[in-house]
Amino acid sequence: MNVKSKLGTRQVLNRYGLVIVIVLVAVAFSVINRLFLLPDNLINIARQMAVTAIVSVGMTFVMISGDIDVGVGGVACLTGMIVSLAMKSCGWRWFSACLSARCSARSTGCSSPPFPCRPWSSRWQ
């Protein structure tokens, strides 16, 4: 066996550490609660993290392109609050609540600066 093909403990943890942690957490939760790995629960977990996953993928593309947009999380939180309050307190249907949240997000976006923040560019120096 080649010396370079051997992976040390540090390289294994660097490469597969997150996967190992996720497996350990899943095993721990399934030992604690036998209902954890049921399909209904896994679908529920996937639904709860869907919005966060979509926003984080979009933010990843924004950061890769070289821009920093720190207002996305706040706007996502604002629109979620508007939808939930409109449906719960005002008794609106989901379409009207989503439309009002969309208008609010649009107006929030229009009130921000017309250019993305690039603190390392020359215009900030």
C-alpha cells in the first residue's frame, strides 16, 4: 500500500467529519426515540428546513459571485411573519397573505441601496 494513499485521522475527519456527525446524531435520536426514522418524521424535518435551504443556496451563489447581501435573512423573516400574522390574526387566505408578503419584500428590496455591498472593492476605500 502506498504511503500517500493512507489517510490519517485528521484527513478523515476533515473530509468526512460532517457526514460522521450527521450519522451519529441520527443514530442517537433513533436510539432515544424509535419514531425518529419513520418516513412521516423525515418528511416533516425536510419540510421544516426547506425554506432555510433555499435561502442558503441563494446566498451561496451571491457570495460566490463576489457580493455580500446581508438583508436576505431579515427579509425572509419579515415575509414569514407577515404571512403567518395575516393568516392567523386577520383570517386571510394563503394566496392573499403570500401576495401581501411579496409586496412587502419587494418594497423592502426597493428601499435598499441600488448596488450590492462589496467592501473589498475600490469604491469603499
